[in-house]
Amino acid sequence: MAAEPTISQYERSAGIVLYRLNKNQRNQREYLLLEYNYPSRFWGLCKGLIEQDEDPQQTALREAAEETSYTHIELHPRFREKTSYFFRRNDKYVSKTVLWFCGKVLDTHEGKVSFEHTRLIWLPFEQAVEKVTYDNDKKMIREAEEFLKTMK
């Protein structure tokens, strides 16, 4: 029986599920995905480490601005979710917890990605779930969609 990995580092991040209403598609909800520019490229959501003297909501909004250039975001105060996972970095195991928010992008420009990403795309719900790489991100898009359906 294999031994449990030893966790050498703990990280707390905040992320945000961003969406907009596409006026050309009868206000169909679309979700923003980012293609990450790491050695193994993948599609995911906006997220980043919570910095000192920053609360999770501030982190989520800062990361959205840094990663997409969107600064006019209407957060839904009742949406709060959490995911946790492990990964390896330099032969050490890291335990990461991400606190999630959901926000409607009010900016009208198409966005501009940071150096961490190669591009961003907007996709309808089902296509976004299909395109995103990791299960935790799929789960967050589903959670956001269910939450937003109750807002009508």
C-alpha cells in the first residue's frame, strides 16, 4: 500500500467564475475561460494566491483585472464556494484551497490576457464545461450556472 504524500506547503487562493450576457444571442449567458501558458497548457478560470493584507474577494477581483483586464464586475454576494486539491511542484506536494466567487462582467471590451495566459474565450454553459480542463473548474461553472438560474 502506497504511503500518503507528505504535504510540504499550503496555499490559499481566490477565484472568480466570470460570465456575461451575449446580447447577440438573446442574452445567453457565456462564461470566460483562460488558456494557461504553463508547460502543459490548460483551460481554466481566473484565480490566484491571496496576498498579505488582502481578503479573498479583493484577490478574486484583482486576479480578474490582472488576468483579463476586466475591472467592472458585479459580484453576487450570496455565491461562495470552496474547492481543495493537491498538486506537485518541484517534487513537493502542495495542498491548495480556492475560495470562489461569481461575477457578471459589465465591461464592453473583449478583454486582454496577462503573460500567464495565451488567450481568453467566452462560451455558453455546456461548451464551457466541456472545454475547461480540470474537474474543480467544471464543478464551479456548474455551481455558478445553478446559482444564476435561481436569480431570475
